[in-house]
Amino acid sequence: MSLLSVIIPAYNEEKNIVLAAARLSEVLSSAGITYELLFVDDGSRDRTYALICEEAQKNPCVRGVSFSRNFGKEAAIFAGLREAKGDACVVTDCDMQFPPEVIPQMVDLWKQGYEVVEGKKTTRGTERASHGAFARLFYSLIGHAVGMDMQSSSDFKLLDRKVVDALNTLTERDTFFRALSFWAGFRTATVEFEVLDRANGQSKWSFRGLLKYAVNNLTSFTTAPLRLVTLIGMLLMVGTLVLGVHTLVRYFTGTAVEGFTTVILLLLLIGGSIMISLGIIGHYVARIYDEVKNRPRYLISHRTEEEDSHASDT
Ligand code: UDP
Ligand code: MG
């Protein structure tokens, strides 16, 4: 009998835990799937973890771990992949934006021999127009970097144990789960689903947070910005040649006095390009620094299994 682990990152989701556990266990048990629900509490400041513990006591198929602080959704997903015991893992959201009814379809495809089942969004759900345009740009850039169309990809996917083990061998701290499953390859199928509205509460993404997320994920998949620095340099070289010849000709024909404006503009252009280039290189150096420190991606402070033993001690 194969076990399916459902990994659910949760950050300040006290309103959704009970609902998520109920919906998921209802769908999975009525489809005859042996499952475990693995909640990863990403350092929530509300009652999220307490509710996970309550669910775990009620239903032996529910487990949970809790981070010592908020480490972000990526860290929560990877903690889930590490902790999961299943022969396959499904990653889904706690806010029920990914319809649980799709999971049995994913499992069917997995049983047919597919090792990765990607959830593909047919709509992007409700989001601000600025976010939509921004997301399209980001996905076309990152899609280019991984050589796949990522436009409608999501974190909702099923991974076979083989793929989970492969992802668990990655040592990098800054991960981008959505693209890593493409990077890993394996036999892949897709299922389409419609993004629903958030069950309760609101999305925690600010525009600034999204921008940081986009820049970090892009630079963890591509070094194209570094090549851009070389390109700027080459363009400036071409300009230098043209202007250099021009200046020399004027010098030798004796008409080389004015040109103050050109000097100012050139100074600004060159200064600006150098600063931008340094910024880009600096970003990569910072990333190298972060990776080299090799700190763990997350720290687990509680596990529901241990809570049980504490309870029986007293
Ligand atoms: N999440 C998390 N850590 C965070 C932010 C979010 O574990 O720092 C979880 C959150 O609880 C939810 C999922 O990631 O289960 C998606 O978050 P959200 O709904 O806020 O994002 P959106 O659906 O708008 O992309
Ligand atoms: Mg959501």
C-alpha cells in the first residue's frame, strides 16, 4: 500500500487549518488513498501550531512541524519534503486555493508511471493587474532561464519519492521549488486546475516582497545579468571607438575646443553603467556569501509527535 504525503506550508493560517485538514482528509479518504497530512508551521504568530496539534490528536494521519521563526514558504516546502514519509508527495497551500479534488487525479497519473505531476493554472485567480503584468514578465524571464514555459506553473504538484530524494540532495539555501521540479526533469504530466479564492484571511505578499522574491529566484537560476554587464561594456567600447576617432580627427584638423556637453554626458553614462554593473556583481557576491555560510535553511522547534509524548509524561 503506497503512502501519499500532503505537504501544507502554513503561516498565520489559524482560520484555515481546521478547514484544510477536513477538506483534504475527506477528499483523500473518499478516493481510497492512504495519506498523511504534513503541516509545516512557518513560525506563525497566531494559533496555527496549536490548531495543528489539535488536528493531529484527532486524526492520526495528521502530523506537523513548527519552525522557530518565519523562514518563508520555500523553506517550509523543503522542510516538508525532508520530513515526508510517503512514496509520493503533494505540495499544496493551506488557504485551499488549489482545489483538493485535483489530488486524486494527480495520484492516478502517478500510478500510471509519471514521476512529476505539475498543477497548471488555467486562470491566475484574483490578483491586482500590476501583479499580473509583473508576474508575466517574471515568468517569461525565468521560463527562458530554465528553458520551459513557466507561465501557468504553480507550487501545486506531485513528486515521486525518487524526485523528492533528488531534491533533498540539493545543498543550496535559496531554492525556487516551482522551477526546480522542471530543472529536475523526470517523466512529467500536467493537470489543469482553476485557482480558487482564498478560503479565509489574506495573502501575505506585498509588492516589495514579490519583487525581492522575483530577483532572488531569477538570479538563482540564471547568470544572464552578469552577461548583461559584459554587454554594457561592449556597447560602451563601440561608442568609445566612434567618439575616439571623431575626437582625434577634430584634434588633428585643429577644431577640438568645445565638446563640454559630450564630456559631461559620457561621464554620466560611464559612471552609471559602472555603478549598475557593480550592483549586479555585488548581488551575486552576496548570494555566494549567503550560500558559503551554509546555514541550515530552517530550524524546527516543535513536532506534533513530541507534543504527544509530553502530554503523556505529565
Ligand atoms: N506561506 C508560508 N510562509 C510564508 C508565506 C506564506 O508558509 O512566509 C504559506 C501560506 O500559509 C499559504 C501558502 O504559503 O499556505 C501561500 O501563501 P499565500 O496564500 O499568502 O500566497 P498566494 O496564494 O497569494 O501566492
Ligand atoms: Mg494563497
